[in-house]
Amino acid sequence: MPIAPYLDGISFDPETKRVMGVAFEIARAALRRSDSWDPVVAIVARKIIALAKDGERNPDLLCEKALTGLQLRKLSAAGNGASLADLLEVLVHSAIDLSGGKARAAFYRANANGSQLHHITGMPQAYARHVDGFAIAGPTSDGDERRVVARHAGDAQDGPPSPITSMSRTSSDDF
């Protein structure tokens, strides 16, 4: 997708247009956004144009500065009366973006007595429903660490719970 529709009459030499286009394509790929009507795409394009107007000509720096500006803008917007879940969602998406989409991130909260986990944000809703209410075991024999166990609050209580890592291995194909 070319950056030209976002120029709004601003004129640049052909080489600067090419550099801005490269930076724009890198940024869109990093964000995994392709729709021209997407407001995030428009924000990134306009930031790249503003940076080029100020003299920046390195496509890597144009991209990096535009994406950094986008993250700061999202965090600032989220902080203006936003819920904790909204703020945490910004952090989750930032972590995923920084990993190039190769990692997952999520936030969970423990209930008041610290015995169960509840999803706040970051995982698909089907997965979040599946793990909501998982028990948190008490201190282990080798220290004060707590661990999540693969026993949903509604599951039968017979037998010792398994660590969540074993649940993740067996259920990961579902999600």
C-alpha cells in the first residue's frame, strides 16, 4: 500500500517518497495491518510524513520513530480514564509487537484469597474461559513459590492437581 494517499498535498522529492514508502511498508508489516481505512495505519503514515518533513531520511529510523510514537500515543490515550484492563491490553500488544509476533502475553489476577487465577486480557476469549478460575497451589516444598495447577474451579477435586504446564501441552492444540 503506497503512502501517497496520506500526503495531503505535501510535496517530496522522488527519493524521499521512496524512503517514506519503505518505512511505511515496514511499519505496516510490524503492526500486521493492511487496510487503508484503518486509523492506526493513517496515524503511522502521518507520523512518517511528519518525520520526513523534519528531515529524517533513514527508513529504519522513520519506521522506529513512528511505531514508538504510536505506542506512546496508545499508552497516553489508555491512561486518560481507562480501565486497568485497557492499560494492560496496551502493554500486552506492545510486548507482542516487540517480539515480532513470536510471543504471547497476558495478564491474570488472583482472587482475594490468592487461590484462583482470572484472565484480564491478552488471550483469546475461548482460552480465557477455559482457564478462568484455575487453582493456585500453596507454597511448594522447596520454597515460597506458588504455582498454577491444572484444576479448573468447576472440575472434580479427586486426585492431586497437575502443574499447568502439563495442561498447556495437552490443550494447546485447541487454542
